[in-house]
Amino acid sequence: MTVQPEREVVRVTGRLTEANFRRRTAEIWDDSDRKTAVVFPESLASEVADCLRARVMAVGELGRSPRSRSSVLHLDQLLLLDPERSWAEFRRHQSTEELVRRQGVRRIASVREMTFSDPDPDEAEAAVEEMRRIRRGN
């Protein structure tokens, strides 16, 4: 006789990540950086894809195994929270150029741009000595 794991219906809020559509699994990370493993049915695969990396509220049965103490949320419903602030929307509708512009990333035109404004004198001298050693081939 096998003992069935205890299950309860719960609601989990957090960021949906790490979706594996072959195994139909994902993870939800809450605001306290706690991970909840998620299993979703094929019927919710497109919703999971749309909500990937976004804040969501997930409702389902949380199964707990008495032996392993691990828990898995068997997803029944998924709701996108703050859709206008969704990472999925940001990622989907921005060009690479727009993402680069928003992040302030640009090409480095000169090696001088790579230096620190206030390097530690000892570290700077050690770096110069290392470059000289490399040039000499030692």
C-alpha cells in the first residue's frame, strides 16, 4: 500500500522562470527568493510562454511528499501581474538597438575609456609591471 502525498490548493506570486516545455515544468521565484517548482498541463503551455520572466500569480495544488519534503505546484491557473511592466513584453517588443540605448551600453572607442578614474596606486603599478612582463615574453 502506497501513501499518496498530501495536497492543498495554494496561490503563489512571483517571477516565472526556467520553463521546460518538453517536461512541462517551470519555477516561480517569490520576493523572498524562494523557489517553487511548477508542473503545468499542455493546455497552459501558451500562457506559460507568454508569462515567462514576468510577475505572475499561480493557483494550483501544492503536493508535498512526506519522504522527500519537496513540493511541486500543479498549475491550474496563471495570471499575469502588472502586464505593462512585464519583462516578457519588454523583451519581446524592443529592438537590440533600443535595449542597448536603454542600458547605456556603447562601443569602447579607446583603451583609455576602460581605465578606472581612481585606481589604487599599488594595483596600477602591478598592472603596468604585468603588462611589461607579458611584452617581454617572460
